Amino acid sequence: MPKTLIRHAVSADFESLLEIDQASFPGGVSYDATELAYFMDREGAETIVLEVDKTIVAFLIMEVLRNRRRATVVTLDVDERHRRNGYGSQLLKRSEQTLADYGVEIYDLQVDVTNRAAIIFYKKHGFENVRVLPNYYANGHDAYLMVKELGLPT
């Protein structure tokens, strides 16, 4: 089993994250460098990466709105060569642990209605479809707004 490490992203990780994102999503959905930097640098944004043998193979960006006790998964990307190894699940679990520390109760995300694998993945992790967001993506695709209640901190 390869050694994995989850840590907060640093600026030197940017090119690797951009490469993974652009390989993970089609044009109109993937981020360009300006967009990715914007989401990583926003107030409340946190980016965590997962390394396998010191190489980044997955990352998650979340935006935390502490005053509203909400957070959004901006993107969860896993390098295609490393999918189906549980790395996305590990990042999602770590993000939820962080959000619990912040007192976040609602976690949401948007997912392309045609991305069946992602929808199944998020449902498996307790997210539910709330509504359709018409023409959400630049390519004209609709998105599902999916929400998970994290519950009150104990």
C-alpha cells in the first residue's frame, strides 16, 4: 500500500493542482490558472492535497462561511491514474473533520447532472440532490445542488 499524506496546499503546489484539474474536467468545466487561483485565494478558502509517495494525486478546495455555518466543495479532483483508490473519500472525510472544528453544519456542492460517477460518489458520502441549477456550467450543462447536513458539533 503506497504511503499517503494529506496536508494543506502551499503555493508551490499550484501547477500540479492546475494540471490535475484540467485533466479531470472538460473545457467549460475545468478551471484556468486565473480561476483556480481565485478560488484558492478567496476568503474562507482552504485547499488540501493528498500525496502518494510525495506526489500530489488529488486535492479538494472548500470555501468556508463560518458566520453562516456553511461550506461548499469548490472542487474535488483525483488524477485519473489514481482513481478508485479511496483518495477522494479520504479528502472528503478530512474536509468534514476540519468543518466540524469550525462548527459548520451544512456542506454543499454543485455537480454536473451528466457526471454519474461523481453523483454516485457524493450520494455514497451522504450528500442529497436538492435542486437543478440550469445552465450552471460554461458548457451549458445543468448542475445538481447537493447538500449534506453535518450536524451540530458536540
